Amino acid sequence: MSKLIAPSILAADFANLQRDIEMVNESEADWFHIDIMDGVFVPNISFGMPVLKAINKYAGKIIDVHLMIVDPDRYIDTFAELGADILTVHYEACPHLHRTLQAIKAAGMRTGVALNPHTNVSLLEDVITDIDLVCMMSVNPGFGGQSFIENTYKKVKQLKEIIADNNASTQIEIDGGVTDQNAKQLVEAGADVLVAGSFVFKSTNPSETIKDLRSIANS
Ligand code: DX5
Ligand code: ZN
């Protein structure tokens, strides 16, 4: 199956958001990655519901919402109504993760669980068959433009084994510091989806950068 590219809108130009959304629509990107931060779970606030509503109005691809918020259960139905196709919650923010995942499914979305860099992948073993997407953080969540943490490769391999041992169809997404320098090695380790923010939007030709990244991931 093709490896997917999900540009992170956090790195877009918010004063030209429609333009940047259209660029992603017309590019070879597969998904829109949308980072919602609450200033509590992570030390930064990004944007919330009204902005997601505006994005959904123009976005013509899968909307992958990454919630970096405490108590995400409060907003599951709201995010479904706003057009999220995949809803990712953080393992570290969910004391009743199994229940949260059932609620996401019941609201008609695909389930995602994000892991901070220090969180061991084995903690997902007992819920892996309920997870459509694991978002493996390869930076500490909260900001775009950080450096990739090398330990991620090891974690991806470990997670891939857990998925295979349980006959699960979970996809592995890498989030943070993805570039053309680590894309190939990430895919070789077992990654299915690569999120890229700064590398795409700070480049001189974002559409071409998406194309290049996708071709490296699928080479
Ligand atoms: C970080 C976010 C990432 C971020 C990635 O908390 O979850 O999605 O936008 O940005 P880059 O690719 O710049 O590291
Ligand atoms: Zn993210």
C-alpha cells in the first residue's frame, strides 16, 4: 500500500489559509493534518473549532485531527460535526482510553492515539485492535519546526511488531521533524503516514516538496 503524506496546517500561512489549503488539494498530499492545542496539555495554543470549520469548507482530502488537549472526550461529537475523518487523542490525556476510542467510533470517525516521545509503545498492546492510527510523536508535542528524535525508529519497529502479533490493521503515522533526510528510514522501520509541517510550508515550492517526499516514501 502507498505510503501517505499529511501536510501539517500548523505551518501554513494563516493569513493565506485558503490559498494553502488549495495548494494541498491540488498537490499529491493524501491527508490534511490539523493540530489542535489547548495550552494545558501542551505549552502552546494553536487554533480551535472555528478555524477547523473554515478548513473543512475548502479541504478536499481526509481530515486528520490531532488533539493535544486534556479531557478530549468532551469534544468528540463536536469534532465529528466539524468534519474530522480521523480523531487522534493522546494516550497521556486519556485515563479511560478504551472508552474514548469507542466514543470516537460511535461518532463515525477513525480512531487515533498519539504517543509522546517518552511513552512506551507496549502500553497500547491491549487496545491495538481498536486503533486505526497510532500517531508516533517524533518531537515533544506543542510546536512545529523542532528536530526529529532519533529514538523514534526503534519505537516504530516495536509498534509494528505489536500490530502484527495482534493481526491489527493499525497504520503508523510519524509526527514531528519529518524531512527528506529521515522519510526513507521511517518507512523502512514501518511508518505508513508521514506528517510534515515546516519542511513543506517553509520550502520555496511546497507542492513540489510534497511530491518529492511522497516519492521518497514510496521508493
Ligand atoms: C507538533 C505537531 C506537529 C507539527 C509538525 O506538536 O503535532 O504536527 O505541526 O511540524 P513539523 O513538521 O514542523 O515538525
Ligand atoms: Zn500533529
